[in-house]
Amino acid sequence: MGFDQKVLIVDDEADIVRLLQTVLVKEGIDQVYTAATAEAAWDEFQRCQPDIVILDIMLPDGEGYEVCKKIRAVSNVPIFFLSAKAEEIDKILGFAIGGDDYITKPFSPKEVAYRIKARFRRADPVQLEDKANRLIKVGPFELDEEKVELKKNGKVIPLKPKELGLLTLLLKHPGQIISKESLYDQVWGEEFFGFDNTVMVHVRRLREKIEDDPSAPRYLLTVKGLGYKLVAEDE
């Protein structure tokens, strides 16, 4: 029996990744994607839109917990944590921030495969329906989360991962002011220090792609001293 669902494995230990990938393919799960860093994990997540994420906690450029937070801001996809930490507090933290399972290293790759297959089999009709209709529509914009595709008035607009992350958050909260700090935390997964203009730069690039006149934005508006919001029309 084969599975159409996709699995993303995030771990910097190449041997573990290869072993898991081999076992999953043998068990009929052949759409397996991989990433070795937190940054690559977020980019790959947005690109392949997996149905399950296997996420190591300790990564070279950060913690899997932060990746989990970013994923949870845009998706309810099941997340299985992998960790050498077996302490109860670590497991509690993993579940508290949105994890669905916690697997302690060393582990049985076959057991992991069975857990994944079990999760696929009991996916309820509501979850499947949600996945089939993951369209966000605000004004002239339509974001298909399944295809990771943005359209404006029916025309596809290519976006880079961070631009897509920003716009997804804004589209999911139309008319709501979202602070620069919140955008930075949820898209980049890092603490905001107040002097970084990263968000501002990416907002400017995003406006260049979605606005008719970037210098006089109609949709992605700046609310002075508070943050940004996305509106369906001029307010």
C-alpha cells in the first residue's frame, strides 16, 4: 500500500536522515523531503507543504522548537519531535508549543514509520477537507496553501519564502494590525531587538510585487508606530 502524503525530515545527522528515508520508502511513503538546518526546514516546509514533519530539536542554527512555532503560525500539520533529551520537561515543552508526538533518540526507524502511517490512516474527513480547501481570499488576493501559490486577480505572483511567510500571516488576519516584532518572531523565529530593518526591507519587496504603485500602497499598509496590516481595499 502506497501513501500520497509527504513527509519532511529535519535533522542535521545525515545517517539518521538516510535511515529514516530508507525505511519510509520501504513502507510505501516515497515522498520524503529533508533539511539539515532550521532555516532550510522553514524554506522546505513552505516549498513542499508536507503532511507530517519529523523535527529534531537541536539544529546547527537554532532549535526545532522555533521552527515548530513558525509552522504553527500557518499550519496544523502534525509535528513529531526527535530528541536525545528524554526528560519529562522537554517532552512537556514539545507538546506545549504544538508538537503531536515526541520520539527519543535512539529510536526504531520502523516504529517511527508505523507511527506516521497510523497518523495518515486516521486522518479524519475534516482534516482532509481542510487540506483540499486551503484557500485564503482577501480582496484581489488568493493564496493556495497547498500549492504555495499566490494570485492577484487570477495572475500568479512569484514570492520568495520570507515574503510568502509575511503575506500568509497578514492574509490570515485581514484588517488586523500585526507588529513588526510579531512578524519577525513568527516568520524568522528570532527575538526582535528593535533596530533590525529586516521586516521593513521585506515589506518593501513584497509591495513591489503585489501593489500597483509600491510608493502608494493600497493593500499592505503601514500603521505608524504599531506595525502593518493587509486590507481588501482602501480604508
